[in-house]
Amino acid sequence: MNKLSMLALLILLTSCASYKDVKVLDLKSKTCEIINKTKGLNDFGSEQAAVKALRQKALEMGGNAVYVDDIIVNGKNYEAHGYVYKCD
């Protein structure tokens, strides 16, 4: 890989948004645009990881906030269900 390609890759990686940029709301939003409802999954027994997966999906959908309305646990499998929002 040449220097220009490496520089372009470095810029792309450092400018990308992270799931950490997606805010977790305490209440459903009345002022933000709702994008969709989705879920985040974790098969290793972690609610926090399921919410992280939900935030990552929200980011991929163009959202910047989520409201988690349900956590479903089945053995070691966790599902975080929630609404994805685009807020100003």
C-alpha cells in the first residue's frame, strides 16, 4: 500500500462516527424525527453489549439517538429493542 493510500485510510478511519456518538435517551423523544425501530443482539450474556449493538445499528441507519424500550433475555442471549431517532 502506498503512502497516499495509507493516508486516505487513516483520514477515513479517524473521521468515522462511533456508536459512542449515539445518545441513549431516558424517554421517547417528541422533538426528534423517528427513523425506525430495531434491535441490538448479544450472545454472551451482556445487556450493555446489546445496547452497544443497538447504538451501532442506529448509527448505520443515520440516527444519532436511541430509546431502549425493552430488553429481552433468553439464557445468555440479550436483545435490546428500541427506537432510532435523528435529533438536531
